[in-house]
Amino acid sequence: MSDKITIALDAMGGDDAPHIVVAGANIARRRHPDVRFLLCGDAEDITARVARQRGLDEFVEVVHAPDIVGPEDKPSKIVRGGQETSMWRSIKTVKDGRADAVVSAGNTGALLAIAMLVLKRLEGIDRPAIASFFPTLRGETVMLDLGANLRCTERNLVEYAIMGEVFARTVLGIENPTIGLLNIGEEQTKGNDALKDAAQLLRDIDLPGEFVGFVEGNDIPAGAVDVVVTDGFTGNVALKTAEGTAKLINAFVRETFRNSFWAKIGYIFAKRSFDKLRSRSDPRRYNGAMFLGLDGVCVKSHGGTDAVGFATAIGVAIDMVKYGGNASLKTTVESLEPGILSPQSAAVAS
């Protein structure tokens, strides 16, 4: 392996692994020819698949792992005895300095549990969060937490705002991100105590970005802010509702243009525009959720994605490494006024 960026891949994680992982790595190496890969999993199977992808063998090293993490495996079980799994070994390569980041499409709970155990948390961060980005009317918006922590204190919400701001700057390239707390209304009197207290703390903190206050659900697709902060329960529901709505609209469009002969003729003339719409709303373009707050770069790919989507998740990891996302986050946390992220307010159950 070279001294260039190296990404470890959990080759056995995901609904269609290892096929989508190997094929996704081949797509990613064309997009990022300066990157190398560690493929962790069944060495014999992976080596045979790599050989079928022309030119890929020059960019990869296979790390054998005899076991896998199943989709139904409990995180507690994997933490106790999962050291021989492809997921554990891929994360361990980051800890050992062999890789700069890890990407997995496997069991989310197990991935977070292993990552927290092996990579540890960044100093000053109480709970890591899952962050991702999706299209809006104004471009792209980062949202977190998307399911790592179901209940949050004001400290956790402030941490998410800080981490989301760094993610928006490093991955999306937004120079001065705007930040909003997701609430049931924009008025300062609405919401629970954690939201109100977090809002006050964010008004007092001198962040590189700009805290604009509370935002509502309809502000998310409108792109009212660059970073949307919420607890993991609400964030996960909002994300899956958005994904379901996008699928519903696409289904309605297909059904509309199949209704009659003239509708099909109309589609022929409008095909280029609909292809553009389909591309812009393609979930594979936004695949790759970051576990922010870990002392290492860990990206979760959607388990049901294909090779194109997995390659996108690899791209997220590469951007975090290339543009120093974790280093920037460390610097931001260290620059905060002492006591802002006081441990005494941290009591979270996930």
C-alpha cells in the first residue's frame, strides 16, 4: 500500500455484500485514483471478485476476517465476541493507523458500538451522532442526529450543532453554515426544556457558523438552514418520511405517464427533464452517513444500496479525510469557552 489515502471497507456488510462493496470500490477508484482500499472479509471470495474487476487489484489489499455481523445481531453480542468479524477488523485498521477511514453497509447498531469501543470518542464529545445530507430547494442540508441517540440533553444538541457545522464546511464546502434546531414552531417559547436550553447555549457560543434559532419540519426541504439539529428519534423519523415521500412522488409520476397514449408521447418530449429530476433525487447521490464525534472517520452506507451508492459513501469518507473534518472538529471543540460542554448536563439514554 502507498502513503496516499487508504479507506478500509467492511466487505461483508450490506444486503448484497460483498458484490456491491467490491464493485463500489472499483467505481470509487476511478473517481479517486489517489485512494487505496483495504477490503476486510472472506479473503478467498473477495480476491476472486476483485480479479473480475479490471485494474482493481492494483488499488486494494485484502484483510481476511472469518466472521460477519448479521443484520439481526445485537450490538452487545458483537462487542463481547465480534473481534473476528469483517466489521471489527475494518474499524481496527483505522485504530492501528493502517487506514484513514472505514466504510460499512452493515448493522448500524453494531457498527456504532464497535466504533465507540475501538476508536473512542473525541475529547469533549459526550455522544457521537449520525449525520447525513440530502437535497433541498437551495442545495444540500446536513441533518443530525439520525438515530444514534433517541433522547438528548441540551449538551448533546449543542454538540450536534458544532459537529454538523464542521461537516457542512468540510464535506459540503459551505463557508459559513447556518444552523437550526428542529422544533414544533419557531417561537422561543415552544419546545421542551432541552431544546430551549440548547438554543440559549447556541446563542452564547461563538461558532464559525450562524445559529438562526428554531426551524420546523417544512423548513427542511426548503433549505432554510444548512444544518438541522434534532434528537435521534425525531431525526430518524424525519429522514425516513422524506425518503418515503420521494418514492411516492416518483411512483405518481411514473403512473401519470402510463395512463394514456398521449401521456406517453408527452413523456418522450419531457424525458430529458425527467431524467434530470430523477438524477437529482436519486438517493444513491446522498448515501453515506457520518458517525461524528469519534476519534476516527467512520461512514455508514445504506444497507440496501447498490455499487453506485456505496461508491458515494466512500466519497464521503474520502472528503472527511482529505479536508480534515475530524481535525477541524477537534479545533472547534477546544476553542469553546470552558464549561460550555459541561459533563454535568450529560445523561443520555439511547
